[in-house]
Amino acid sequence: MPLTSTKDENEAPELAAASPREVRGLTELTERIVIGAYRGHPWIPRALTITLGVLVATCLVAGVVRLSPLPLIPLPFFAVSGYALIRIKAARSGETNRVLVAWTGLFAAATLAGFWLISMAGRWLG
């Protein structure tokens, strides 16, 4: 279902005759990918939780082994990722699709920023 009306006299004829399964715009494509993944594969939140746990454990072990607080820098980002993951699990049960997409975006951004900081800490200590 398109997000905008397809009835426009200035619109190209091939767009006006588009089927309802076609995706129009990046927002709708993102929604379909995220919603399809979470609704079709219920094991994804568990896999994300395990991945986040491994990243946190890696930071903690590196902090203890190196006797430095530098590997602990990504932990606040992973805390934000954990909160977003909790909200993703809650959004799966009944909230709107846009909420699920927003929390998924925050989870991805915070996790990637934390993962990047792990690599920077390794470079600084290395």
C-alpha cells in the first residue's frame, strides 16, 4: 500500500498503473524490510540479544585483561542498544510499524557506533 495517493494528473502513466505490491520510496522499502524480517522470523530478537551480550562481554573481558578503562567506552552505546532492543520486543506485540522501524534504526546505529569504538579502542591500545 503506497504512503501517498497515486492519483495525480502530472504523474507518469507507468506510475499511475503501479500495482499495490510495488514499493515507492525509501521509507516504504525500509518499513517492508524491517516489518517482514521481524514478523516473519521470530528468532531475530533473540539473535540480536545474544550478539549484544557477546559484544558487552568482549568489552568487559578486554577491560579486565588490559587493566584499562578504554575498552569500556562502548558500553553506554550498548546500553542504548539494549534499551532499543527491549522496545523492539514490545513493539512487535502491537504498536505501529513506524515505531518498530524507529527503534530498529536506533538499535542499529548505537550497536554500530559501539562496535566502531571497540575497534578504535583496540587501535589506541595496540
